[in-house]
Amino acid sequence: MYKTLNYEKKENIGLLTINRPQKLNAISNELIKELKQLLDEVENDDELRVLVVTGAGDKAFVAGADINELVDRDARLGRKVSRERQEIFSRIENLFVPVIAAVNGYALGGGLELALACSIRVCSEKAQFGAPEVKLGIIPGDGGTQRLPRLVGVGRAMEMILTGDFIDAQEAYRIGLVNKVLPHQELMEKAMELAKKIASRPPLAVKYAKEAVNRSQEGDTASGFALESYLHALTCTTEDKKEGVAAFLEKRKGRFKGK
């Protein structure tokens, strides 16, 4: 169905693989078009609990944009492409389920920005991260100047973006860019284990918790507290809350329905 993506579901976990290994999974216009279509499908899947994103092959998660398509990008086209990709990555960031980036190699430029849009990032010990756009005479355009400082701090983000230098997996972990660094051969196994753990939690609680944490990066603290309180109150009305409390008191595993 898709030329640049592979998508499969394992029970209630979706696995999305960026599939252009011959181009180090670089983001092309065709890939963005297919990603839009896939998100339309995913957003209407009520059974989905977690989405895992990775890259095909052993070398790259996503090694930036397709440079061949950058050659003819002028101001008008640059604005159009940037806004379109910002919108796509924001849809991933605000998806109703958590999204785990399993970074198996290079995550550069748009690849870094895709990883930043995910809820959680785990990576292989072979992974490398970078925002090399400045070396091409441009700046990040898919959300990197906004999401990276919020995650790792202004100073570290400024250094990465202004130098264009790459950092390795251990440095990415040290500065808080990734949650875990894993042996390369264990990356997908561990990423799926994490996905299964989250998928086992009450779906509505996970959904609203993700929304509250995402919104914590916007506006003032008082507004964040108010949203948290309202979402907490909403979860108190669910069947899953009743089941969760009952299961705890009865010392058994909860059976959650997402209601």
C-alpha cells in the first residue's frame, strides 16, 4: 500500500517503519504524503494503544531530508514544505496514544525533528543525533528550533543547531534527549516491551496524562494546573478508574476497556 512506509499492528501496538533504506530513510515529499495518509488511518483506530516508530535497516532512523529535493526550494516552497511538515509532526506529537521513537541509527535534521515529536525516545548504542541544517545554509524547519530547547535546554539546543555537530547516543542520554540507550540488537525488543507496558495501562488515563504533559510546555503554570485538574476529574468518571481501584484493592490484575 505504501512505497516509503511499512506499517503493521501487533495486537494493540502499531509499528511504523520509515522505509527508504537506500536513501538512509531520508524524508521525501512522497514520504510526507504517505505519512499523512497513514496518520488518517491511525487516528481512526480505536484499538490502538501505542505507536512505535523506527527506520529500516541498520544505519539510519531518518537521516534528514532528501537533499535532491532541497536544491529547488525557494522562499515560497520553503515556507510551504516547512509548514506542512510541522503540521505532520504536530499530529504525531498530539496523537491520542503515546509514540515511541526507536532510534536505530542516524537521526539527523528532519529525523531528529521526527524523534522530538515522539512521546519517548529510546536508541541504539550506534545512534547519532544532529541538526546539520546550518551547514547547508538553512535552519531547521520541521519544529526543531522549538522542541529541542524544551527538551534539552536552550544552551545545549543552541550549540547543536548553531554548530550542526552530531552527538552520540551516550551524550544524547546525558542531556536528556533520549530515555534509554540500548544494545543495538536489543533495541526493537526493548522498545516493544516498553510499548506493551504502556499498552497494559488504562487507555484513557494514558491519553489524558499524555495531553496534560504535552500542554505543560505551553502557557503558564496556573493554566497547566487547571488543565491537569480537569483531566484528573474526567478520569475519575471512567469505568477504567473503577476497575483500577477495585483491582488494586482486590490484589488482581486490572481489565481495562478504555471506557
